[in-house]
Amino acid sequence: MKKTGAEILLQTLREEGVDVIFGYPGANSLPIHDGLNASPITHYLVRHEQAAAHAADGYARATGKVGVCMGTSGPGATNLVTGIATAYMDSTPMVVLTGQVTTELLGSDAFQETDIIGITMPITKHSYLVNNPGKIKATVREAFEIAKSGRPGPVLIDLPRNVMAEKIEQTEDGDIPVSIPKKRHVESKKNEKQLQQIANYMNMSERPVILIGGGVKLSQACEELAELIEKGNIPFVSTMMGIGSVYTSNGFNLGFIGTHGNKLANRIVHDSDFILTIGARFSDRSTSIVKEFAPLATIAQIDIDPSSIGKVIKADISLVADIKEALTQLIPLVESKERSGWLERIAKERNALGKDRAMKECGPAGIFIRDVQKAMPEKTIAITDVGLNQIWTVRSWETRSPRGMITPGGLGTMGFGLPAAMGVKIGMPDHDVIVFSGDGGFFMNIQELATISYYNLPVKIVVFNNGHLGMIRQIQDLFYGARFNDIELGNSVDIVAVAKGFGLQADRVSVEDPGSGIKKMCTAKGPFLLEVLVDPDTYVFPIIPPGRSNIDMIGGRQG
């Protein structure tokens, strides 16, 4: 029986386990949308294509599956770009479908024609222009394998309208070979030697630390890592993307490192004599001044992506391999040690910083976030936007599961939080979902309140409103002589009224005195927005000044 290219596309997507697509239609994607009428795949109509990419990203991060988003040609495709770049920087597996003008119009500057493959080449793992419906099935299969293999990331498939509309006799496998990169197994003698080297250094070291990156979650190696930590009594720190990989209540977790990280984490890394880095690439937000990072430590690095090895920090021992397999083989080689001296030193450092550091470092916003967590079910998934709200949340919310905290990392994308929360809730309907945003990021995708309302997605939304771009205000205040410029958003927008206008329940509270607002939000049926008024002078500390090392964190205005 003959099928259209769109029907073959949707059938293949279903075979790949796709049950959800986030998108927005246009003339050149209509054959696909028409095919969705007879498909079991649910399409969620966002109100802006950028939100479709972020929703697919959030869905993928929460479920571990490949997220799928779709836009039409021209502006529909270009509106996806920021979301594609976000997924690329944070290694999120995603397949992006874009409509395209008919093949005979390609290169003619036709209406809504854009070279989306050329535009996105630096921010995708691979791209395809499908010019023959017979190639659709194999192309989609290969795209999914590439998206989730090795270091995951986004893959784009550009689909001309006539190719989607054309009917053909469907073949079983299509007519292009699938050439998937081979998984890097830990099997060679060289790799075994490197693992033994890592274990030897770990066993001999007096002050070891494990540095956890997002690759641990991507490889689903959280249990293996927890076993290694427990066996070796090894304290650990995380990058922002690594937060939540391991949950322990035994004092091993020192927090996350870097520009806005925990002072304890930065200090202990600086004093360590051996660092095992797993699934992290030593970004500038984690290391600050490279030549002053962990000057006393021998550094070992394990990662699936060879381009991440030694990119920023030169590793003394490096291993390119699947993290889960590497840890499985490393655990038997690591000795069980008490490390009482090192752990006692860490405990003293922790006590010196004080038990009330959440109030000191994140102010009333940190206390507010902890009170929200107490009022929410244990399996609640927290999502952040970017800005002060992100740092307050990742420092204050106690993540208890690998996918319990979702936050944008490498690209630092404002506007990520709200649409990502939609994708998380759709992907994890049995979990409560809450998003913490600032007013700046919230305004960037505020239109998605309409999507949340239309589908009645029970997402809880906290908007910290300080009337400013808070993070930029803090930087201008501390490092630019308080010469404030282009950061005031004002207070003329009634966010509660706007939310109610979109059909959501909403309330407004003060961060210092939320009253019954937290309970009202957390117990509400359906979506709820809580605007939280924050003084613009409420910042986050400590912070590393520009051009300073990780141990040069300042704890207040006076530096």
C-alpha cells in the first residue's frame, strides 16, 4: 500500500517510541500535521517555536528518552535555534523536524525558505535534508541513534513539503545505510591500564575528590557512582549539570563548584591531591582561572566524548569510554578506606561556614525555596530558569533523584524554565513539577501560560519579581561601581492579573513573609502561579569576581 512521506515519517517516529511532539504548524509542515490526525502521537501546540524546543528538551531530560520538536520552514525553523543550541550545550538527545519549501524551489529564495541546516550546523550532532520519501525511514532511525549515542545531542531533519506529500510504496528499511558511531567499550589493555592507574591514585591519595558532571546522568551511571563513593569514602562535588547524580546524607556531598558554587566545594577541590572527574568538561563556570584550579591535584578524567578530554584542564590520566562501564570496572579496583583525617577536616570546614549559610548566601529566597520543597511531595521535579533564581534554587533545593533537578547549563538560556516545565510534566505525569523563574526569564516565554492553560497542565510556577535583571544588577553593583544601566524591568506589569487572564490560578506574596501563599500553591489542583516579590538588593553569595580563582569567592558587597 502506498503511503505519503508524512505517514512514513510518523510511523517511523512511533516505532522509535515517540508519543509526544511539541510544535507549531506552517504551510510547509502541513502534510505532517495532516498525518497526525491518524497517528497515536500527541502533538502539543506551543505558542512559540522556541518553547517547542525547550519543552522537548525538558521532556528528554526528565524521561531519558529522545525529545521531538517541530516547526515549519523559515521563521518557524529559526525560532527553534536557541532551543537547539541549549540542547547541544547540555547534551540533550533531541530530534528536530523542520518543514521546508518544495525541492524545486530550494535555492531560489522562495517564500519562507531558509537554509536551516547551514544555520544550525555548529549546534547539531548531524543534519539531514530528505529529498526522497524512500529515505525517510532509515534517516529517522539513524537520527535517533545519533541523538542518543555517545555524547547525546540534537539532530535536525529538514523535510521539503513535496517529499512529505508524495506517495510511494513503502520499503522495509529505506535505501540508505545506517552508520551509527560505535559505543566506546572499556575493553582494551590500554583502558584497563588507565583504570588501574586511576584506582592506584585513588587508593594512595590522602585528599581525594570526585567531580561529577552531567555525563553521569546521561550514561545512567548514578548507582555505580554512589557505590564507588560509599566504598572509597570519597567526598564529591558537582558541576551544575551534575547536581542530583548522587544523593547521600552522610556528608560526602560538598555541593557544586564554580562561579556561584558552594564555598566548601571550591575550597576542598583547591586543597585536594587527586580529582577523578566523571562526565564533566571543566567549563569556565566551574574552573574560573585554569592555571589556579586545583594546583595540588593529579587529575583523572573519564568521558564518552574525546573532544571533552583536556579541552580546558589538562588531565594527567584520561579515559574515553562509556561511564557506566568504566565505573563498573573501576569499583573492584578501589580500596575501602576510612579517610578519617580528610573527612574530619571537611566537617570542620563545613561547621566553620555555619548551619545558617542558606540564609547568608541565598537570603530569604533560599529559605523560601526550602519551605516550598517541604510543602511539595518528595518526588517533585524542580526546573529553573537562568539568573539569580537559578542559583537560589540549585543551592537551596535538595535534589533527591538524578532527574529531580532540571536546569540549563552551558548556554545559560533565559526563558528556558516555563516551556521546559511543560515538557517535564507531560513526560512525567505522575510527578509534581515546579518551575522557579525570575521576572526577566519569565517574560521571555510568558505566552506559554496559554499552552499550560489550554492543556490544563498542573505545573506550579514561582516567579521571583525584583523588577530587574537581578544577576546583571548584582554584577553591575559589585564590579561596575554600581553604575546601573539597562537592567530595570519596572513594576508596571501585574503578573497575577496576567496569569489569571490566561486562565491560571495565581497569588502574590513577599519572599520574607509568604503567609499562606506556599500552601495555596502546593495544594492547588491544576496550574498555579505564585508571584514572589523580592527586594532588588537581594543577591546571591558567595560569588567569584571576574578574573579571580575559585578560592577567591567574596561573601558580600565589601568583598
